[in-house]
Amino acid sequence: MEHISDHVVRTLWYIDLCAKQGQAVPYEGIDPFARRVPPRDVRRESAMNSLSWMFEESGRVVRRPDPVAAYLLGVGWITKDDQGFVRLTKVGRAVLAASGAEAAEMEAQDPEVADVALDPQDPLVYVQLTRRLQKAGQGLLVDAYFKAQSVSWLIESTNLRRVLISSRHRSSEQDRQQIAVALATVPNGSDLEVRHTNDPALHDRCVVSASGEVQLLGSSVNGVGKHLTAVITPSDDIAAVYRQKYEGLWQNAQVVTPQPVTA
């Protein structure tokens, strides 16, 4: 993009990539990244080669870099939370998508299908589901009927670290008790936080990624492999409604406290 410096675009790409992998970037870490890059492979032909004018002969230090972090925050392309970690805003993601170069390269390496059908007859159905959830990073899974048997899989196979369940259905109390035991006994169970709410607004199943994207799930994760379902990416305006709704329910929900098994 002619009006945006390449190292600014590269920094947007870095923040977005880390968020999708469940790694939050601290605000203080933005400028050090913008000024330094890994050693380049001289035989590699990629969009990154177009950034060569930015570096000294050593290929490591940007010449006369302007502040990046303050600029991104000032123009509203990133937001910073209370702990000092950043993520791209909707505008920031739009700028990154419009930049073309890095985004196109990543898309070619790992194309993302907007919608996918999960067929119970497909022996790799859980592989497909896991791959989609991995892209959400340390996001939020909203699943009213989430079961204890899925705790271990969620921790070991994805980066999701928050689950919102319902306490309105008939077996919810028993489900919460079993989840509480699983959180206390499954390896790294303490990495996962589960909350429950009896708010009737909790209905649809979805995943809200760490970077703000939303994926709608056609069934509970424990129903995948039993019924034909789909994973759908809604439009930005619809995603914003889901994100605001379920983040609000999460804030007001009650924590499922891990409960060790006792004699």
C-alpha cells in the first residue's frame, strides 16, 4: 500500500498472527519487533523481499524508524486492554487485508474456507473441527451443552481457554459437577476457565476468537461426529452482535470452581 509504510503493515500482520495462535502481544513489544526482523533467506522469493529497502546492510535494523505502537493505537488500528496487551480492531484487520502482500502469502500457505460442513461419516471430522478452533487462539467457546469429556480434548488440541455454558437445562447441575472434577484432575485443567449462566440469551453456539472473529457452530462440540453440522463465519456486523452479546454474558456468569475428587 503506497500510503502505509511496509513495516507498519508487517507489524499488523505480526499482531494478528500471534492472536490467532493464542499469544497476546504486549504493547511494549510492538516497536522492538518493528525495528528488528529475523535473518532473511536470500533464496526465498516472497512478499517480505519487498521490505529490503527498510533495512541496513546487516538485514536486521530498520533505518530511522518512526514509532509504530503509538501510531497504531492513535489511529484506532489496535486496542490495548487493562493488562497492556493489544489486538487488532476491525479497522486494523481491514487495513491488513487491504495491504495484500503478507495476507496473500499466508492465504496461499494455509487457505481458510469461510464455511465448512462437518459430516459424521468423515473419519477426519474432529480434525476439521480442531483445526477451526485452533485458529481462534485463546478465545471463548460458547456451548450450552458442553460436557466434561471434552475438557481434555479442548486443552490438549486447541488454545481456547474460556468456555461459557448454560445452567438452565435439566442436567446442568450434574454437568457442572463433572466439569468441576475434570478441571481439577485433567492435566493443565487449571488453564481452562468455565463459567455458567442461566440467562436465556445464551442460545446459539459459537467461538469468539482472541482477535475478535466469530464462528457459528451448528451443534454442541459433543454432538460433532453424531450429526451433520456446519461451521459458519458470519458477516462483520452480525459477528459484532454475537461478540458483544456473549462477552457480556461471560462477564456476568458464575465460575465453575475446580473440585478435586474426595473419598
